Amino acid sequence: MVSSPIPFSGSILDRAGNLRRDAAWLNAQRNAESSRFLLLHELKPLIALEGGARLAWFPQRFAAPLSDSPTLLLGLEGGVAHFAVDVDGIAGIEQLADEQNKFIDVRSIAPQLQLSEAAILAQARSMIDWHKRHGFCAQCGAPSVAEDAGYSRRCSNEACKAQHFPRTDPVVIMLGVHGDHILLGRQPQFVPGVYSALAGFMEPGESIEEAVRRELAEEAGLATAEVRYIASQPWPFPSSLMIGCVAEATGDAITVDRHELEDARWFHRDEVAVMLRASTDLNAPLRLPPPLSLAHQIAKRYLAGG
């Protein structure tokens, strides 16, 4: 049985990786009457709220005056090109927002959208944020320009011309398990009562399994053996790939690193099931993060036998 898509995954768009290299084809798509454009202001997409939240796609005739704004090809649906446009710095753009159309933070609006639309937002936000952060060549410091429909940047210095590509930062997020118990922890900034899976960035030269074992050892003093992959999730804040795993502990002794965690402890699987059901109850004494998070999703799949 195929599991339902993880939040921020499951886009219906064909990214057209080969076609987008053709400058003539790309220009034709930008000017096609059928093409659709999604506006992002300060990394917030314009959301249409009438009849339920959905992405506010604009036709080409509306987007034509924004031709000088940074534009990214998101992909094709039924042969129709869909673009994201960074409208920061455009005078009067805020006037597009009204009672029925608002620029809304991705993390806030994603739970209200269809999964496929949330996935499109993950792509758009990550890519536009990358362009904002990489306006200059990391090799020589000269200005860089977007290429390949927004999927690379090239140094403008003829003596350099280095090409740069978007990066994705891998993060392992894992449940330590021992018998019928699951290790969860909380950081000081968590709201009261929330416990989550432990997590950390992978380091260069490290496998997923090694990163999982290292993080559990560093943050909780937990020794582990077998590591099993569960699921992954694009996390566009700014651009991570969350890699969800389960690690079998060789014992139940833990030593919490108070520099990393406020607390960590074992919960019986029945307790975790209750915390899952309470994940959106702000008054629950103990709960897991809401369904948008991969911690929620891997706990749910693990308890279901995944």
C-alpha cells in the first residue's frame, strides 16, 4: 500500500528539466496567454481565500508588467506553464491584498491548502529564497545572474563565469526506539507540552545511518544499532530535506545534552499515540508537533507498523 504524501511533497507539476534549458521555449512560455504566475512578496505567496484557501494564480497579461522581476519556472500541468515571481520592490504590490486575497506566510497557510499546492509552495519559497541569498558569486564576489529558468546562477565576471546551483541541506530526524518505548525530546523554544523527534544536520562525509547514530549519541547519550528509513520531507525554511528514520537502541540509558535539549525521555507507544491525537490541541498537557511536521508523520507511520 502506498502511503499518502508527506506535507510539502506531492506536487502535480512536471518540472520540465530538459525543456527549461531551451531559452526560446522558455521565453515562449513566459509570454503564452495560458501561462499562470504565482506572486511572492517577502517570501509570502498571494493566497485566494474565497471559498477556501488556494494559490492565487494570475494570467500572463497580468504578470507582463512584472517581466523584470525575478521569475522561476515551477513546472507544467497539462502543458500549461506555471511560474513563481518575486515581487519584492514592486511599488504598490501590497494593494493586491484585500479581504479575499492575502500574502500569507507559507508555514501558516500550508495546512489549509491541498497537499499538491503546499508542495508547489515549498518549491517556490525555497528557490526564491535561494536567489535572494546568492546574488553574488561565491568564487570571485562578482554579481551573478539567473539561468536555466531559475535553477542555476552564473557569475557575470567573464574571467570567472562560475555556475552555482541551489543547495538542499539534509537533516536527519529520528525516533529512538527500545521495545515498546520511543525517545522524544524538547528544545527550550518549544511551546509547553510539545515533545518531538530528535534531529540534526548531516555533516560532510557522513551517511544517513551515521548521522542518525551520531545525533542520538550526542543529544541523548543513546547507543543504537539498526537504522531504518521511514520517509522524507522538503522543508522550505529555508531549504532542507528532512530524512525521517527509526533507530533501534541497544539499551534505555540516556544522558541529555542540556545545551541541545531541555528534556528527553522515553514514552510508551500508547502515550505517543495519545500525543499524536492531541497534536493540534493547544490545551493538551503532552503532544507531538502538528501533522505538517515530519516528526508527526514518522511517529504516525511507525505506530501503524511502517
